[in-house]
Amino acid sequence: MATAQNITVRVGVVLNMDGFGQMSFNCLSMALSDFYSTHKQYRTKLVLTDRDSKDDAVGTAAAGLDLLKNVEVQAIIGPVYSSQANFLISLGHRAHVPIITFSATSPSLSSLRSPYFIRATLKDSSQVGAIVAIIQGFGWREVVAVYENTEFGEGILPFLTDALEQVNVRVPYRSVISPSATDDQILAELYKLMAMQTRVFIVHMLNPLASRLFTKVKQLGMMSKDYAWIITDSITNDLNSMDRSVIASMLGVIGVKPYVPQTKELDDFTTQYKKKVLQSNPKALGVDIYGLWAYDSAIALAMAAERVGLANLTYQETNTSTSSTDLEAFGVSLSGPELIQALTNLTFRGLAGDFRLVDGQLQAPPYEIVNMVGPGARGIGYWTKESGIVKELNITIASKKNYATSKSNLGPTIWPGDEPSPPKGWVVPTRGKKLRVGVPVKAGFTDFVRVTWNSDNSTTVEGYCIDVFNAVMAALPYGVPYEYIPFATPDHKMAGNYNELVYQVYLGNYDAVAGDVTILVNRSQYVDFTLPYTESGVSMVVRIQDDKRKNTLLVFKPLTWELWITTFISCVVVGFLVWLLEREENTEFGGSKLDQFGMIFWFAFSTIVFAHRERVISNYARFLLIIWLLAVFVLAQSYSASLTSILTIQKVEPTVTDINALIRNKDYVGYSNTSFVFGFLKQHFDESRLRPFNSAEQMHELLTNGSANGGIAAAFHEIPYIKLFLGKYCSKYMMVGPTYKADGFGFAFPIDSPLVPDVSREILKVTEGQKMVEIETTWLKKNEKCPNPDTLIPPKSLGLSSFKGVFVMVAIAVIAAIIIRILSGNDKCPRPEPKLETQIKDFDDLLLWYRQNRPPQEIH
């Protein structure tokens, strides 16, 4: 067998030679030792040459230059931090030497696009999906990002904010803390956070600064009820190296970290590490996931070197001038392109999980969600790209499930303050200012909002809208201190229109607006409205007048003309058939032809009032008469009821029925000078035909005067105002015409305010409960003398469609009587009955005789 391991491949290692660096270097050394002990047939062997980066970018650059120029390494493992990696990656790119990092996680390093850069760790943006899923699961709408002021800290922010924005979660503030910040500076930043509404914080920083931060968080009482803290894997992966007092201060914190499967190889390595390292140096750091990635990096490089063979380990000299600096005075590795290609194509099962590179980046495994409980972290669930948050990890079927963000998929969780239930995510801090609620100053319709200035220049704000707002805010499950601020000028007048009032929220002058503010599309561009608490719509108010024109024909109004005509025809048909069936045997239907002709109409119409006295002999006529009398009874009772209803109601009608009549007559119409209705009316009327009013009294005066006398023919307003107006002047005016859609009154808050959904939910509860009835009774009480508006509208005439069944029944009886009469003959007389054609001919003769013998008409 050929001599094994006869090719030495020099590999540089650039690390900070502190506790973390020593742990990482030990993992690299143990990886190569374990690998070559089980692969003795390999012809290549990696030899590590370490350099101290001295914890800064300059030291890293110097160490890299030395390894490339003087040692001519075939690859470099390191550095530790993202801030040290940029320049070293550029050197590797120029020398065609792979740079492999197992701990530099900043996503910004990917933008360098160097084919010789291998990230054998996870970039920070890989965990964003897990963090966002947690925030979605608990329904938080706002979060604050707390991160260190370094390239590492800033690298995750674009990815995090973009992902949060896609699920409608805002980041209203970014708390940036320098790694060199003093304790006082950290406290000052935490005081800022305490003064904010948001109580959900995402912390992304390295262990040294994170330890100091959470110590101060605990000291200020911010690790208590109502707070939620989420830490990224930069902290979660390093919990083993944190002081126990710091861990104790993080009770209730939620964190994410890459999932590492528990395997026999991992257990064996951990045991071996303790024997070799920790027994000889008890103060040495225990192995963490970065140590596992370092181990896998060394294995990957050893496998790639053997796969390529690396026959030529020399550098090719480059053409440099005599004045070249050290940055230019190194050659290019001839084996670099083959080595980087082999690394990229490698796939194997490492200690940290599957090792697979795509575009030089290690592919992310599932993430474990942990909860800080007692002395350490406890797993409460997992997150995968395919399934979202899951209770149990089952990778083989993950892609077949729907993506989930339900908090029910997480195990029992302890929250800050040792609370079992999750926080709402926001509060109004007691140290903060009260909620500034702007209110309109109204000259009219003050039942909705009334602002009164007291002698000490303080204000009293009351009204229907104010009572609703007070009831809703009191119903919230948490206390919200607030104060009303009138939107007024120094002389106590309205400082603008309602659009300008709402815009003050957008400008930050008010935190909310309460009042009779209608929800409109143009206003929703600047604020978020709650659900409406009043009905919506714009309608028209006009004067009413007595309906005198139709009194002469009132007796005919209960039935429509179609029904009157149908009833008349039915009477004639029934009368004719009864005469036809009775005339041969019943002497009361005989006599002269004129008598018989009169009998047809007399008998038929007398049945309507049940005044007929003639005896009916034929069974067929009796059958027909029974059905007809039933129909007459139904018609008579319905007519009486309808006529009674018409005679007992107040017969009034509006002076104008629709907007088109106003436009045709070029009448003047009125509108409230503080309402959006003016913009609506301009679409239909010439602006010169519009007259404003600012109170119910002025509206009454204009309507009384009329369009021809300096007043108006109709007033347009929103339905809540109209109802209030009609409650005072119900005997003179009525609401007519179509209702134009509007969205009613709502409360305005800043866009994406977390108050909006909670206030909207409470509005539903208040409006559906007894409290709303009490508020309406107090402010919108109707005049007890006012009739119900519905009673002012006369009932509709009864139509033919209401009696279709009755007339169908009569028609069937008529047809049946004729058919049975023809088929069976007359049961009263045994002699043959004259044919139907003969009877009809006799009736025609009767009509002809009547025309010839009727008296002549006088000619005037």
C-alpha cells in the first residue's frame, strides 16, 4: 500500500486567541485528528497554522497577509466576527484562496459576491422567518428592534423590517446601542423604551453587550408583566458562556436557535472534548454550536482537499512593480479554483446537522424556539420554512403541511414577571403623557359634542359622541389615561373644518379625535378609523303638506285599478253564468228580455254586498255561487281594512320628493357648513344654489322661508343629525328621497395604532349593550308628541297580485260548472237541456232586442 498522508496542505486559521478562539481552534484540531484517524488511506493532510487577529479588522488583515505571502496557505479558516471579514475576503478573492468562516453571520457579507468566500455558518437573516412567525402567533402589531451599533448588528435589520412589514407589523423605533456604551448610556436608552407604548422587543447583539443590557433591564423592572423580549440566535447560541446571574435576569425571554439533532457522534465528541480540554483547563469554554460548525468546516476542507488531490500547492507569482506594497506582493494559488469547486459540491452529515452549500452559504436547518426558564432555556416548539410553527419536528412530512403561525403549536410558556399568559404587546406607560384627544368645537347640533369654557379657562366636554368614547375607553381591558383638547382658536371658535381636525392626528398634534367625525376615504389616507358607532348615510329633509288632491277619489284608493277592473269583469261573468244555468227552470230569472238582461247585472253586483234575494235552483249555479261569495267575502274584508287604515292616518306628503325635482326647479338647498356634504352637493348642484347652516335652528328657519324667500327647499345632512332635527320639528318636516351611503361616525387614531382593533371591539360591545340605550336616551331623546315617521306614509293600495289565488279559484269554478253542466245535463228536469250554443244565441237575441227597443237619447 502506498504511503498515506504524504501531501501536506497548509491551512491558515485566523482567530481571536481569547476563550472563544481557543475553543474554536480546539474543535478544528480535534476534527482533523478524528477525521484522519478514520481515513488513514488519505494522501492529503491538512496542517493548521494559526494567527491571532487581535480582536480587530487591522489585526485580521495583517494575519491574512502573513499567511498568504509567507506561508502560502491553500485556505484560511476565520475570522470570528463579521466586521473582521470584509478585507480578508477581498484578499482571498485576489489570491484565489478559499476563506471559510464558521461564525461571521452578517448578511452583508453575501453582497461581496466573492466565489472564494464560504460561510459554514448561518447568516442572521435565516432566523427572520422564525421571529416573524412568533410575532404573528401572538398577534403583536408593533415591535422595537434593539441591536448593537456594528456591522453585525445592522446586517439583520433590512431583512427583519421587510418581513415584518409584509405581515403588517410596524417597527416604530430602533434602539441602537454601542458595544462600548457605558451603563448610564444603556439606562438612558432603556428609559426611552419605557416611555413608549410598544412592549415587544427584539434583541440582536453579541454576548458581552447582551449580558449588560439584560442586567439593566431587570434592574429597571422591564422584565415584568406586559413586556415581551425575543432574542436572536447570536444570544441563544451563546447562553452557555453567560454568567448565571444574567441568565436568571432573563426569565420569560423567548429565543430562537438552529436545531441541532442529538446523535451518537455528537455525544461522543462532547465527551471527548470534556476529557481533552475541560479537564486540563476547567476555565475553558464549553463547546457550542459555533464549535460544531468549526468542526464541520475542518472536515469539509479535508474531504475537498482529498477529492481534488492538490498536486500543485504553489503560488503563481504576479507581475508587480518594485514599488509595490505588501498588499500586492503575493501570488495566486494554483489549486484554489479546484478546491473551492470541491467545497461547493460537498454534502455530508456533520455534528451540527446536514452540511450543504448553495452559493457558498450553509443551508439553514429548522429553528428551535426556546423559553428562558430557571437556569437555562427550555424548548417549546420548532419552526420550519415549509410548516411554520410546529410542536414536533418531522422533516419528512413538513412540506406536505400548511404554513402555521398559531401560538397553540407552542408548549407552555413562562413570560416576564412569571406570567403564564402572553402580554398584549403594548400599554400606555404611566410615565408617559396622557392620550391627547382632539374634539370639534360646534356652534350647532351640540347634542353630539358640546365644549364649554369655564371661568378658569378649563373646558368641559360632553355630548353623545363623548359619552360613547368614554364608555368605550372604560371598557378596554387596560387603563388608558386621556384628556380632551378642543380644536379651537383663542376666541373659542372652531379652528378649521373636520378634514383639518383629522389631519392634526397625522401631524402628531393629537393622538386621537373623538366627535361626530364621519369615516371618509380621503380622511383614511392620514388616519385609521375605528368601526362606526352610528348608522350611516346622507339624506334630504323637506317640509310636509296636507294631501288634499286625492280626497275626492279616496274611496277607490284601497284597491288598484287593475283589481277594480278584474273584479268588475268577474261580476259580469258570474252573473251571466248563473243566469245561463237558471233561466230555463227558475222563473225569477225569466221575464222579458230586458228583465233578463237587468237580472244578469243585478244578481252579480248584489252578491258583493250579499243583497241578492233570488232563489238558485241549479246545483251547478249553487256551486259557482258558493265559490264567488267566498271570493267576495275576502275582497270585501280586505277593502274595508285598507280603507279604514287610509282614513285613520294623518294624510301628509312632502313638498319635494327627490333631488331631480330640486335640480329641475333650480331650488336652493342647504348643507351644514362643517360637514363633508358640501362636496357631495357640488357634484349635483351649482355652487351658487347652496346655502349653509350651522345649527338645527338655522336649518329650521331656512326651510320655513322656502327657496323663493331667501331660504331653502331642502336640507341635506347625515342621518344622525336628521333624526335629531326631526325629533324637535317632527310636525313640519320629513326625510325623503334615497339615502346616499356614508360610513357613519368613527374615532380617528394614527395609522397602524394598536388601539384601533381594541377600541373597535369595544365599540361593538357598547353599541350592542344597554349602555348605548342609556346614552341615546340622554342625548338623542325623541319628542314624545312626535308620531312614528312610518305612520305618515299612507299604505299602498291592494293589487291584483295579492288576490291571484282567489281569482284562480273563481275561474276554476266557472270552468268546472260549464263542463259538468254540458256533460251531465240538468238534474232538475228530465227533458233534454237546450244546447249551450242555443242558450248563447238566445242571449244574443236578448241583446239585439234591447238595442232596438231602448228609448231614444235626447240631443242637446
